[in-house]
Amino acid sequence: MNKITDRKQPSKLPKLIIRAQNSEEELEYLWYVLSKIPFYKENGYSYEIPKDKEFEEVARISPNFKSVDKQRLRKYFLENIYNAEFFNAGLRALENVRCDIESCMKRFVEFNHLWNFKLLPKYEITLTKYGPGGNYDVKTGKIVMMTRVDGTFKRPSPGHTPVHEMVHIGIEENIVQKYNLSHWEKESLVDLICFLSFKKELPNYHTQDRGDKRLIPYINEIALKNLPKAIEEYTTRLPR
């Protein structure tokens, strides 16, 4: 049985930073995306890379980059592809839902008090042009989120992906890793938490079709008061 940590509820909400990735960050993230292409294909994710023959060739040979001249491509990317103005519409769209995202953080504080949801002092949303939609860093709270030039995102609302990734951060160590959840169990759990917890802040939240449906009977609003207990029951009935 998971013991719930008795801790004082934090009095302040985390700080929320919204910005575009600079050119060096964007290039580093692009290499990460290119290296993950086999994983994206295996799991049915669509993704964005530069519509450019140089990087399309790199994508074709992923993840075997030994023959790639990264220094030459770095210079090419910085001079010909990166454009800071690309992110302006996406930044405006995210700022328009800042209050909704911060409202979701209040529930994070509650989860932190109830069952040790990982709550960081700061979350940094950085916009990218590339990837499958969103990515997160458990240690730093940095969330990389794909946008388009018109300010739209992979999900229908700008606030959906940031909150989805924040929930990933909150449960990665003490739920996902502890109970050895698979990739699609993890994704389904995050979707269920978002769908059940943020109906007002994230209306029409879309759950992923490939999520593991076996979790659904175990996760409801009551279960969210002690999520480790619910996942322990789930994994007991479905051993790893």
C-alpha cells in the first residue's frame, strides 16, 4: 500500500514562463526530434521537421547520424531556416490562455498535498516549429510545444498540451516509474487526469485514440484523491 506523504500545502502557485525557443535551442531540439523518428513511426505519431532536402535526408537515415556533418548543417539552419517571427502568433495564443493554465496549477497544488504529485517552482513553455506536439523535462519543468505559423497547435486549444505535459512531470517519478507503466498506459493516465480534473479550464479536451483503455475503470474523480492507490490496484490486477 502506498503511503501518502503528509506535507504542508505550498502557498504559492508555480511561476509560468512562455517564450519561443532561441536558434540554438531550436537546433538542439530538432536533432532530438530527428533522432526519435523511429519511435514516432512505431507509435503512430505524426511529426514536423524542416521541409528542406538537407534535413529530410537526415530524417531518412535516423538515428544513424555518423556520416552527417552537423557543423555544416548548424550553419545552414541558422542562416536559412530559423526565423524568430514564426512564433509570434503562437505566443499570443498561449498568453490568451495563461489564466486557464494557471488555474489548472491550483489542482496540481491539491494533488501535491494529497499524494505527492511533483510540483515544481517554475514551468517554462518554449515554442518550437518541430516535433510531434509536446515534450517535457521532469527535472527542469521545461515544456517544448510545437506551434504553427498561424498560432495553432497540435491539439485544438493552446492550453491543452502545456497542462498535459505538466501532468506528465507530476506523475513520472512516483507513479509511472514506480509502477512500471508502459508508454500508452502513461499517456492514457495523463489524458484521464486532464479530462476529469480540468473540464472548465480545458473544455473539449481530446484523449488520444491509442491510449490504453484498460485504465479507464480504475480512474475517476474519487480515485484522483489517492492516485497511487488506484494505480496499485490496477497493476495488482494486471501484473507487470
